[in-house]
Amino acid sequence: MNNEADEHIKENLASIRAYLYDQFQGFDIYEQKDYPLSYTFTVTKLKPLTQYKLKVSWLMISDDGFTPVKIKRLLINEGVAAKMKASHGENFPWGW
């Protein structure tokens, strides 16, 4: 990857991270890169123990057609946080 692609990916990840912080206030966010397949965000609250996972397609993160603004709009419009909660702690796949 080149620096431009790396920066694009960092910005897209920051957009997803900001959305999750907004939707899951009081939760910690852990991240795991599974290049070139996916990137997983795990949001966890210790008391009471609650955990949700968002598994994002690497293609969505890296595609130039998906800007940080577009990703944020999709997260909101598709109600990703609610779908994560409905998945009861299992990976919620997004962007496939």
C-alpha cells in the first residue's frame, strides 16, 4: 500500500471509531486488523459486562469510493449500532 491509501484507510477507520464512541458511550473500543479480509471493532463495558462486535469488510475500508463522510452516513442510515446490539455479542458483519 502507498501512503495515500494508508491515510484513506486511517480516516475511514477514524470515522467508524467516532460513530462507535458516540453510539456506545461508556464503552471501551478494541480493534483487530485481519488484513486483507476485515477489521473488527469490539465495544466492551465491564459493569455490567456487555460486548458487541462490528466486523467491517476490508474492501469497504480501503475503497476510494467510501469516504469517511459516506461511511458515517451509511452507519447512521443503516442503524448499525442497533443491529450490533441485536446480534447479542456475535460479530455483526458490515460492508460485505
